[in-house]
Amino acid sequence: MAKIGNIELGEFPLLLAPMEDVSDPPFRKLCKEQGADVVYTEFISSEGLIRDAEKSRIKLDIYENERPVGIQIFGHNLDSMLQTVEIVEQAKPDFIDINYGCPVKKVVSKGAGAGILKDIPKMVALTKEMVKITDLPITVKTRLGWDFDSIHIVEVAERLQDVGIKAIAVHGRTRSQMYKGEADWTPIAKIKNNQRMHIPIFGNGDVDTPEKAIIMRDKYGLDGAMIGRAAIGNPWIFNEIKHYFKTGNHLESTNIKQRVEMAKQHIDLAIKWKGERLGIVETRRHYTNYFKGIPHFKPYRLKMVTTDSYEDLLKIFNEVLNEFS
């Protein structure tokens, strides 16, 4: 039974990864309904939060129906990160997650995200101080290392556990790999097999089928799977994996009616959260992804991404139903 602090997550929980411009409240709600056991917010800049930037503040929105939920923060400055913890506590998440894995240049160049993998003592010291000032469980998401020559993740995980984190999720790539090549779960299994480790070890990277989730659980012995890119446009993946765990069989593929229904539900939730124009414009990436892989869909996708009218969108969805059912 995996636990973050006192929060029970069940046997081999499935976690929706924190993703910028993806894991907002509407999408988290849909993934939760489709079987995600734990969800995370988009990552939130500590500097943005303490400056009260609206873009950062809105990411603190969490809802009762999505618990357990973690708010993920990133930064490199100790004072800012400590102030951020105090701000985040007011939003009442179930836990706070620190991002030590984002590979994006503008984050890394400041020594935040995966940038801190170049300075492990700082990473440990920062985490220690954050654990000290809150009663909420602190967890960490990171990568194997900065590059292939600096993979010390077993030792890093042990040191982070020693300063009080309650779980660690590791993406099976280095920062230098970005998202290229295959994720390597072997070093993550080495963390799990370290006799000193007693917190949950979650694997991340390339879990895009039920079979891969089984391998992560049974061959690598990890405590749960964190799913990121494979859930975009496919919140059903969590149920598909759970069904496969239970029965050994695949669920039937989603049909066009289910895809349209999910896209509508998503857009309705987004509009309720952000208003019509922003809800539609900022959710385009999602509702077009629901139709990924459908041959000859391009003209409809073009229509979808060029309208900011809810009525027009519904008309396009109906056209899609008529054309592809």
C-alpha cells in the first residue's frame, strides 16, 4: 500500500503528472473520473507567487473532488521557496511537490527545475528547509541526473528521504536527453531496491500502455506509475490500465461519440473555470488532442483552433459526429 504521509493511495497508484498548460483543474477532474489516483497542479513559479502574478495564483485553484492533489512548485531561491510554501498552504493541498526535473531552458538557466541537478547539496539543503516549515508532506519530482555522467539518483533519493520528503517520482531520462530516446527505469528500480529507502518510489516516463504499467510494477517493482504525455487527449488511459490489471484484457478503444463527449465536457469545465473566450482558447491543445489519430481530420481541427465561440465549437463537434460515426 503506497502512502504519502498519512494519505493512502492504494496498491500501485496511477498519478497524473504535473504538466505546464495541461494539468489544470478541468483536465485533472476528467482524469480523476477516469481512474487517476493522484493528481498534481501545473508547476508554479515561486517568484511568480510571491509577486502575486495572476498567472501563478490561478494555478493554486484546487477542488475537493480531485483529492488527493499536490501543488507543485519550482524555484532556486531559498527565501522565495519558503515564502511560497506559506502561500501554498493556504490553498490546502494534500501535499506539496517540488519540481527538480523540468528540463526547459528558461527554468534550468536560473538553477531551478532540472537545473538544480548540477548542485545536489543545494537541492538537499533547499528541501530540508522547506520540510521544516510545514506540516504538509513534501514530495519531489526529478530526473535521473543532469547527464549520463552525473547519474547519482540512488544517493540523491536517499539524501532527500533523510531530510524528510514523503515520496519521490523519477523521470527515467537525464536533463540532457529532454524527452528524446527511451526512458530508463533501471536506475529507478535501484532506488526502490536500496534497503534504506522506505518512502514510495514512483516511476515516470513512457508509460503509455497498460503493458508498460505492468512492467513498471512487476519487473521494476516500483510503487506507482506517473503518467504525463500519454494522458493528453486520452484521460481514459488510467481506466484502461486499471481494467488491464484486473482482467488481463484491453478495454475497447474509445469511439468517436465518447471522444466528442469528453471534448464537450472538457470545454464546459474550462469555460466554467476561466470564462468562454479564455476557456476555449487555452484548452485548444486538449480538445483537438481527443481526435488524434483519426484519418482526414485536419479540416475539422483547423476549424476548432480558429473559433473562440462556444456555439461554433458545438456545431463543429456535431459535424464530426455526423462525419465519423
